[in-house]
Amino acid sequence: MSTQKVALITGASQGIGAGLVAGFRQRGFAVVANSRSIKASDDPNVVTVGGDVADPDTAKRLVETARERFGRIDTLVNNAGIFIAKPFTEYTAADYAAVVATNLTGFFHVSQLAAAQMLNQGSGHIVNITTTLVEQPLASVPAALASLTKGGLDAVVRSLAIEYAGKGIRVNAVSPGIIKTPMHAPETHEFLAALHPVGRLGDIQDIVDAVLFLDSANFVTGETLHVDGGQHAGRW
């Protein structure tokens, strides 16, 4: 008998997150999907859990829902994130609190609980969605808080990959460039496309394909896969 695999995805109501839900469903996974405003799904193999991922109670409900409905967690994708671009001296205390809460605190609580479940199973995979700005800042896109928080997610990938390498759990990251989602107004697309050496914005499917590749690449752990049209390679 085969056991249906289960993916837990944060930031899943739109954009990359919604694409990830569809991608994992196409692979036959059951999905537990979270965002602050997510709606119920008509698909019996997609269970939605609303709430702020930075709240420890939300993280607990997410993992408990996966366990109770499907009995396991095979893949966690930490996709929820906040991006605020502005000069460093213009960030407010509220900006800092919001970005750290979602990007770091949200990662910590849900990953800790999911990892405990994976340890009980003897297998699992954690994927963090970061940003190429961590390694290749752009003068035209000042975003120190993204580097501060997403840089932490990039670094912890290698730490956890080594900690859990002998326990059946892999940990990787996907580092996107700028992706064509509703958050970018059409009139900005030409400017944003020019920030990539290949001369175009990324598509949601580019990120979904990368996550699914890592999920099936059983000999890969501690890896940050850049899906950024060449941004990470350096100045151009």
C-alpha cells in the first residue's frame, strides 16, 4: 500500500503560495495551506488553516491539522514573507516588527513543530523561500530588512541540513529573483525585468518547478537553488 504524502505550505492564498499548492496537488500530495486570509478549499485533499504564521498558536494548529487529517508531514515550504523596500534609515519600528515576525518568527515556530513530526517519521523535507538580494543587493532596490531576515533563513538551511542529515530530514532553499505576481503593478514590469540578466521577470511556475525539483532530489540537502535569471552571478 502506498501512503499519500503531505505538504504544509505557508503564505498559500495567492501568488507563489497558491502555485505551490497546485503543484503539490498535481504530484498527488495532500496539502495543508495557511495564510492570514485563506479561504476554505473545495478539494478534500487541501485543508486550509487561517491565521498569522508568526503566532505560535497558528503554527500549532497547522501541524496538528496535518497530523490529525493526514497522519504525517513530508514537506514544509516556508513561503510566507513580507518584503518592504525603502532606504535603511526610513524603516520604522513597525516595519521591523512586521518583517521579523513573519519572515523569522513564522519560520521558527512552524519549522520546529514540523521537524519534530518529521523526526518521529524518520523522514521529511523543509524548504525556505529566500531572495537573491541576500547575496546580490541592488542599489535600485534598497531592502536591508529582506537581507537581514531572509539571510537568516538562508543560513539556517545549512545549519539544519547538517543537524538532521543523519536523521532522514533534508533542508533546502529556493532563492527567487523578482517574480511576476499581483504585488507588482504591470507598469513596473519593464523596470523589474531589466534587473535580471536574462531580461525578464520570473514566473510563479519557475519557483514551483524549483521547489518540486528539490523535493524529489533525495541526495540534495543544504542547498540554496537560485531561480533569479542570473542575478546571483554578480553585477551586469
